[in-house]
Amino acid sequence: MNVLILMGSPRKVSNTAELCKPFMEELKANGADVRYVTLADKEIHPCKGCYACQKVEGSYGCVQKDDMHAIVEDIQWADLMVLATPIYAWFCPACMKAVLDRHYGLNKFYGKAKGSLWAGKKVAIIATHGYEGDYATSPFETAVQRLCKHSKLNYVGLYSVEDEDDLASFQTEEAMEGTRVFARKLLK
Ligand SMILES: Cc1cc2nc3c(=O)[nH]c(=O)nc-3n(C[C@H](O)[C@H](O)[C@H](O)COP(=O)(O)O)c2cc1C
């Protein structure tokens, strides 16, 4: 299985990135091909809402020249896309929100072009957050579930860990084993 991990923390030393380490190791140990993208290192402009992408059939068609085109290639390569994100203001940081908004050209729903460039792919979430479990993650998870339904993607679940002691919270055997179990579940 081809797995794309989009990591949304802007921090250089990041809880979310730490949690991705055992997750990625487990994916690879079980035969997955993995691409890992730190979104904060990329230039991804906000969607302009210009609808130009909706006139272009068969390709992404966004008029903006930035790193989103490479991310779209990664999305098209992937069988499973993992949104690995800290929760910021009950959602995700701006770099990941920009990617989610810029999905528009993958769905040709609103202009003369028709079809989808990503229907059927699996989507999962790994989240880290300050508040407790579902209270922290449910707004973002609900949005992703709705985006998946709208885009005919297959939402396959969330694994999240609460930030109680910064990096150390994500280095416990419980947190790391949780990511390994989640990785194996996603590969089934
Ligand atoms: C600007 C900012 C906003 C945050 N907003 C929330 C929030 O709304 N809910 C929550 O549960 N935690 C929130 N947190 C806590 C982070 O989600 C948590 O510390 C996370 O593990 C940080 O991950 P990172 O090191 O990968 O960036 C926020 C942290 C920051 C810096």
C-alpha cells in the first residue's frame, strides 16, 4: 500500500512528528511504501476560490504555482492519506487547512469539467491536542468525515494522543504502541 503522511505542525520539534515516527516505522515494517511531507516546509498558498480548476478536465488545474502541485501528485500516488496534525483552535494549523481547501481541483463538481481525481482513496487522522480526546478532536474529525463523504473518499479512522507533558507524552510505550496498532489496522 502507498501511504502519504501530511504532517501539519509548524514546530521544528513537534509532538505530532514524534508520534508519526513509530507509526511510520510500523507501516514500513509491514510492507507499505511511505511518503512523509512536512507541510510547514512547503509553500502552499490559500485557495483563491477562483474556480479556474473547475474548467480543467483530467488534471488538477489550479492556476497557483506553488508546492501544492507536488502534494497533489503525492495524493494521486497514495492509496491512503494520513492527516497528521496538532489541533489548533479546534481545527488544524493553517498549512494543513490550506491543503484541505486546495482539494477543490481534485473534485470537478462545479464547472464544465467533470469527475474526481481522487475518489476511493482512504483517509485517516493522527492528532495531538491539549484538551481531552474526543472533545479536542471531534470538530476536525467531523469536518474531515464530511469532506470525505462529499469527495467520495473512504474515511478509515483517527488515532490521537493528549499533550500532557509536551514531547514526553508521545514517547510513552502506550502512545507508541497505539500508533503501531493503528498502522496495522490501516493496512488491513
Ligand atoms: C496556537 C495553538 C492552538 C492550540 N489550540 C488547541 C485547541 O484548540 N485544542 C486543543 O486540544 N489543543 C490545542 N493546542 C495544543 C496542541 O494541539 C498540542 O500541544 C499539540 O500536541 C501540539 O503539537 P505539535 O508539537 O506537533 O505542534 C494548541 C496549541 C497551540 C500552539
